[in-house]
Amino acid sequence: MNFTIRDMEENDWERVSAIYQQALLEGISTFETKCPVFEAWDKVHLKDCRYVLLAENTIAGWCAVSPTSARDAYRGVIEVSIYFDKAFRGRGLGSELLNHLCRVSEEKGYWCLYASILAINAASISLHKKCGFREVGYRERIARDRFGRWQNTILLERRNGIS
């Protein structure tokens, strides 16, 4: 399948938020219960490493990163968010986008990518492992999902080649 990866732009928000809304309704990708407005989302995500993947003339998926700490010592450690429209899943596009993020994040000086994934989201855990992440932890009954069920999370990280 032909695809293009480019920087996310503010005017992509309608499509980006629609994909995020799908994930909210599915209930296996986030503990959030509603999609934020762009301004709120923009505040908590770094301005760089925001990408969209276009396939079949539409945004099929997106990724962004957020800091894990405000402390300067952790400036190279970022948390990854990646979401795909369900119509485009299972085609290898997630690997393309996540591998792109891994390469570019290293070029930008980030040394550790972190992900906290609901344990019931086997596809996302598999995607991250396929792209070089390793499991580093497990949090039991860490929070309730949008349906009120306690969920566990798997913690994964990918170390970039920065020493």
C-alpha cells in the first residue's frame, strides 16, 4: 500500500481527533473518556515528533510524543502515543509510522521512548515490540477504563542509540 508520512499540522486535528475518538469508544487504548480540544492536546504534547500517515488520500494514523518529566535530566525521555483508524489496521502501516518516529526521535536527541499500554491491547504491545521496544514493567489494576473496569498496563521502552 502506498503511503506518505508528514508532520502533523493544526488543520489535521479534525481527522486526528476522529481517530482518537474511535480509540476512546473501543476502550482498549486509553483511560481518557473524552477527546480534548486541540488547544488542550497541544499543551501536553511536544511540538516536534508529531506525524500523520496518509493512505488512500486520508489520514490513516498519527503519532505524537509528550515529556515524561519537567526535570532537565529527563529531557530525552518521551512517551509515545500512536493511533490508527480501524479501517487501516493490520496492513503494516503502524510499523512504518512507529519506526519513522523512532528514527526521527533519535535524530532530534531523544534517547528513550516510553509507552504505557493497556494489557488487553495485544495488537499495540505487539506493534511496539516489533519496533524495538521491550517490556520493562507491569502495573496491576492501575486505573479504571471508561466502562469502570480495572485495567493493568504494560510498560515498554525503546532505547535509541544515543550514549
